Amino acid sequence: MTGPEPLLRLPRGRKAEVRVTADQWKGRVRCALRVWWTTPGATAMTPTKRGLTLEADEVRAVADVLRRFADEHGDGKR
């Protein structure tokens, strides 16, 4: 399974990654953050049930919070 083209990939070890993708469902644009992993013996990654899907208006609210968090804790020392 390939799924939509990832906007971002965040590696999580050798066999997993978090993918951020955009797609449409019932005419609405959504953003998904989902864990993908390679099953034993497989060569391609498949999505897990771990993740979440956000509507376009929710993305802005989450992005604002993440931006504030990065501004306050971006160096990992606070």
C-alpha cells in the first residue's frame, strides 16, 4: 500500500515512520498523521491504526499550538 504522497516523513527506528499526508474524503480536504511500519518479511511500509486525521480548520489550531511549543521548548532544554 502506498497511500497519498507524504508531505513529511519522521523516522521512528529502522522499521517505522510517522507520515503526514493530505487527502480528500467526501469532498473535504484532510491532514493525516499516521504511523507506518514494515511488517516482517515485507519490503513496503503499511499504515497502522495509530494516528489521527484532522480537518483543514483543525490543522491551523494544532499548528499554532505546536509553533508556541517549539518557540518555548525548541532547544529541548526547557
